[in-house]
Amino acid sequence: MTTPTIPPLRLGIAGLGTVGVGVVKIVRQKASLLAQRTGRAVVISAVSARARDKDRGVSLSNYAWEDDPVALAKRDDVDVFVELMGGEDGPAKDAIEAALACGKDVVTANKALLAHHGQALAETAEAAGNVIRFEAAVAGGIPVIKSLTEGLAGNDITRVMGVMNGTCNYILTRMQDAGLPYDEVFAEADALGYLEADPNLDVGGIDAGHKLSLLSSIAFGTKVNFDGVELEGIQRITIEDIRQAEDLGYKIKLLGVAQMTGRGLEQRMTPCLVPADSPLGQLKGGTNMVVIEGDAVEQVVLRGPGAGEGPTASAVLGDICDIARGFRLSTFGVPAGELKQAAAAQSNSPAPFYLHLSLEDRPGALAKIATALGEHGISIDRMRQTRHSDTQAPVLIVTHKTQRNAVDGAIDAMMKTGVMATAPVALRIETV
Amino acid sequence: MTTPTIPPLRLGIAGLGTVGVGVVKIVRQKASLLAQRTGRAVVISAVSARARDKDRGVSLSNYAWEDDPVALAKRDDVDVFVELMGGEDGPAKDAIEAALACGKDVVTANKALLAHHGQALAETAEAAGNVIRFEAAVAGGIPVIKSLTEGLAGNDITRVMGVMNGTCNYILTRMQDAGLPYDEVFAEADALGYLEADPNLDVGGIDAGHKLSLLSSIAFGTKVNFDGVELEGIQRITIEDIRQAEDLGYKIKLLGVAQMTGRGLEQRMTPCLVPADSPLGQLKGGTNMVVIEGDAVEQVVLRGPGAGEGPTASAVLGDICDIARGFRLSTFGVPAGELKQAAAAQSNSPAPFYLHLSLEDRPGALAKIATALGEHGISIDRMRQTRHSDTQAPVLIVTHKTQRNAVDGAIDAMMKTGVMATAPVALRIETV
């Protein structure tokens, strides 16, 4: 199906950090392979970044230079604007809007931008017949957006789950493997350059929450609703919790879950317990994993690197090749104007919970806790009291299936009894 | 991007077994979802199967009936011929050729047909601008062909591996979990209906070999070369080997591996040892897994159901939706005329091997074996002698990295020493 008369697809690349340089390298090194696969030459017309003279390990002399990404986006010799600058507002947004206003297609890796402005940008793009592609924004090198929108297009998706922040998974698995406390591993990760400038984007679950909100939209045909994501970071996870969870047959993961319920779209990005012998439980280090469940396909699990030059550039190139091949797809898989407004459901699907309580060591303390649970309709599956200091008695409880609001109610009641030494840890046990 | 003026995409479905019925159900039940996702109505015009009056649990009264799949393929009211009959020659091939001759697109789940005739069919289709899609032919519901041809199009693929016959994986994991011998689990699988009419297609590795030959072609841009696949079935795997492998930290899998080497395309579908804690090692039951390694993406692992009504129909629908969306792609990812003729390399990449020998229990026996190995340049990493009957001494050896032809040479030499009680088992240990 090579049609040699098709003119080249001309890229303008804004942002020459790790990923931008990775994309430049692939376009340069694999020119004939890309042409053979897409039936069309893929070339770079122009690039843009903050510092022109920085040595990036790749020659840029054949490409026009623009200091201003908006100017790059408007160039007549650019067909596809490739946005790899990042940032949820500011220059990235301005430049994408400029590109769309000029009738250009857009490829981006910018999850924060799309989580906040995806709907508006999709409407603008689709009104003019342009596409916005963002495979690299979610789960790095894993072709998860393509799998959801295309490969699994015959399914009603029932649930999407994922470990989508490699830094958090690195921290949690390193705590477990090395027996180190959170603060120490956090410092290690910082020294290794694994953390965003604002670490809360990683460890607070925000980055992963952005990704989940995009997957939810695609999976369920709903408008992106990042504000509807229940977010909880990993900062309060202790090595003690990791050890106890392991003893019970579980691992602790920062797990994203999106599912449509009768009460609306449930989206949460929170630390959860998952079975140690499940694919999610076995995931180590910075690797990402997405679990897709559909009514026809049952369950598909995708695993791969969540970041890095090569994997992220691979995802960007997948989008570029699709555009070169003439594949035109709505931004979120169905036309933006047909995406439903999904009411955010509080994350109330029933599940067992893991509770880690520290009680004052005094007579009747446990009875008060048990009463608080019972009064909120929560029954206990397993309970154990662990190492016992002079003044505090740590108690671990696995409940039978209950709901988050019942757990929250029971915790409020417990806190009023005066027997709690510290605020309890309550983690959902996700069935995977 | 809905364009309501596009006429419906009209399907003709040949073959109404499990998968065909699954496709009919999805097209009937999800009409509005499919139209929303593809921008076009997807409808069934006509169907064909052997027995018209059989109750299939789904109403076919709205569709024209053809006894002859060739007649179905030629109908004017069919845009896409969906071949779900199976068989590497005969009616399936005749009907696909008829559909292509009439300028229709083809979706098929027929791995045997494509493994033998894929190149010719692709050339015919592409000469007329038609597409042949076959996601359902490889690894059931997993969108692996889409991931390779599209999502990872920016990569030079370096290796593809996979467990792609669920029946074999069921047998091997059931042997392990229940401690049962091969013959007994084979009989169980037969009673459960897990085996093909000719069981050698499953346990002899032929079915999985067909799938591997298709993935190789896509991954490396080469003509399908099923005859170049080194095939070995699981019939000789004993519970003793499974236990010993486990003791050494490995699992035995019927593993397909394709990689391009300096000597040509290496394709093998053979029982291998893989690390027990790797994703492949952890795979249980009928689930399939494909591991894709590319120079940019590093490693992506895809896991999902390898068979069954829903998962296979899901894959067929993915292809149909792509055609409805207007996505046109060469059969094997690059134009059929540009696929390279790949010389089949003997599977000679160096690897450690597991050897299970039964020696006559007499003085000097082990020395003769050690000599045979040494003379073929094979050094021993680990050796152990296991349970000792009166007349035979089972010896297990893990070699350092060596090549298959060295192992074969050593085995020939061992057999000539007169100390071997039975032919040895030699399994490659694959690095994953």
C-alpha cells in the first residue's frame, strides 16, 4: 500500500528534553523503516526548546529553530505539532491551541494538560477535523490507549486498573525489598532523579491520577473528570504496613481503578492491597501495568516501562505513524461532543479493608474499637495484635466486604473514643 | 468525527461456531456503541455455516443465508468477508480468494491458513487495495498484532516471545499443580474439550508455531516462513522434569521465540525453562502471554485469554472497527511485496541448557557423559544425581551457555557410549 506520491509528513517538535531528543533520534535513524511501514516519509521541519545551544547529543542543524513554540506550531512547513514540553497551562497549552487553530494535528505526552483541558481541546480539534493523539501520556511505552480505543473497540469496558507512576512503585517495592522506611527511600529516589520538581505530583498520586482520568474517559466514553478522582498518596505507607500486608498475602500498590457503577463513574488513585501472586502484586520497580476488563475480552494485562527516553519516544512515534498512515480517530475514541458527563461516584464499591490501628494500651480499648466497627455494620474477617510497646498496642484488622463511607464513619467514631494513639491507616483490598 | 452519511459497513460471516456466534452477538447487541466508536453503522448482511437449522442461541432470521461460503463471499451486499470456519485449505481458502477477487476486505481468525498461504493472499489483497486483518488468529483477545504493527511502529523489534497455546499451558501447569503425569492430564484436557480434533496441533506445538510464524513476519518484516519454525511438542515432558525445573527456580513452558540474528531469522516453538518469577514463569492455565522487545520500548508484556467466544470475538470486532473507521494497513504491517525472504537460521543462539539423563548404574558411566560434554565444548554449571533405582541413575545437568548443535552433538556421543538407559531430555533455558 505504499503510495510514493504522498508528500512527507512534516513534524514540528516543541520540547527537546529526554523524550523530545528520543523522538528526534528515531525519526533520523529509522527514516526508511518508518517510510516503509507508513507508506510516507516522516521528516522533521523545525524544533523548539528553551536553550538553543545546549548539547543534546543529536544534530539539529537540518531543522529550523524557533524560540517560541507558538511560532513553531504555526509554521507552514509543519503538519503535526509534537508537544513534549509539559506543563498543564502556559506555553504548552498556547502552542497546542495555536496548532489546532492552524488546522494541524497534535501529538502530545502531556497528561496534566489533557486532564485539565482535554475536553475543550478535543472539541476544538474535532470541529476542524484534526486529531490529538497522546499515547505517551499514559503508561509510557505501553500501547494502552490504542488497545482501549481500537483493539478492544468491541467491548463494553467494565473496569480499568493500573499502576501508572513508576516512582511510587519504585519506592514501595524498594521499601519492601530493602526493609527501609519511606523517608529514606524517598531521599534515594530524589537523589536518583526519579521525582518531579514538585514531588507531590508523584507521591501524592496526582500524576497517576491525571493518567487515570484520561483512561476513564476513553474506557467509558465520558468527559475527562480529573476532579472526580479520589486521590491519596503513598506518604503515609510504613514499612510495618508493607510487612503486615505481605504476611497476609498482599502487596501495597498505588493503584488506579476506574469503573462505571449505578451511582456514576468511580475513579480512585489510592494505595491498595492486591494479592501478592497477581500480576499487579508481582510488579516491581518503575514498571507500569494496566489491567483492562471488558465484557467480551474478560481481562487483558499490559506491562511495560512507564517512562524513559526510548519507551516514551516509542509511544510518540506510534501516534505519528498512525497519522502518517491516515488513521483519523476522535481524541477520546468517540466524538468529543458525544462524551457523557459522568457524575463522580464516591468510591463506594464494596471491598474488604485493611485497618492498622494503634491503641492506647488500657483495658477496654479493643472493645471500644470493635463496637465502633460493629455499629457501622463492619464485620471482622481477621484480626491480630502485633509487637506490643509499653504504651501502644498495634492492631491489624482485615474486614469483610464493606464500603468506604462505613469505614470512614467507624474511624470517626474510633477517634472519639479516646483510645486511639494515632490516626488509623485504612487501605482498600482490591479484587484483581 | 461521526459522518452520518457514510453507508453501513456490511459483514458476511462464514462459520457460526463459538467465535462466529460471539461476533454475531456483539454486532447485534452493541450496534449503537459500534456506530459511535467508528462513525458508521456495522451490520450483518448474510451468514453461512454447515447446518442451517442448528439452534445457536442467537437469532439469524434477519440475515440472508448461504450454504456455500464462496457464494457468501461474492455477495454484492457484503463489504467485509469474515472467515471463521478454520482449516488451512479447502472452503476457507476458496472463500477468502473469492472475496478478494471481488474486491472485498477480509477479517479472519485462521492462523493455519495464513501460516501457509498468507504471503500469496496478502499480495492478492494489496494489489487490489484490500486489507486482510487477523488479530484473532494470534493470542486470542490480546491486541498483539495491533501493538506490533501500530503502537510499536517506531521500534526495530529485537525479539518476540510467547506462550500462545492455552491447552499446552493448561497441561503443563496442571501437571505441576496436581503432581499428575502427562498422560493423565492429557486425558483430562481431552475430556474437557480443550484439544483440537488432531491433538498434535496443540501438544505438538503446530498451532502455536503457526501463530509464531505470523508474529515473526510482522515483527521483522519478513515473508511468513512456517517451515522455518523449529517445532517440538510437550509430549515428552515428565512430572519429574517439571519438579526438577522448579527446584532449580524455573518453570517449563511451550515457548515461542523469534529473533533476527546475523545468520537469519531464528524461530522456535519448543518447551523451554523460564525463570519461575518472570511474567512468563508465572503464567498459569489457558492464559496467553506475548513478550515484545524493541530497541526503543525495551520490553512490553501482553497477557490475556487465548481462546473462547468472547475474547476471540473481541479481536475480530477490533479488526472490523478498524475497517469501519477507514484504517487501511498492509497485511503484515509493510507492503507484501517488500517483505524480505528470511533465511531460516537453525536455532543456535547461545543459551544454558537443562539436561535430564538416565544412566545405567555402572562404574565409569558418569565419566563417559562428562567426557562427551567436554568434547563438545559444553561446561557444566550445576549437576545433581537424583533418586537412584537399582539399575538407573538419573542425572540432571544445567550447562553454561552453549549452542543447540553442540548439545545435539554431545547427546549423539552419549548415546554411543552404551551407558544411557533412555534418550536424554534437553531443554533450552530462555533468558526472559
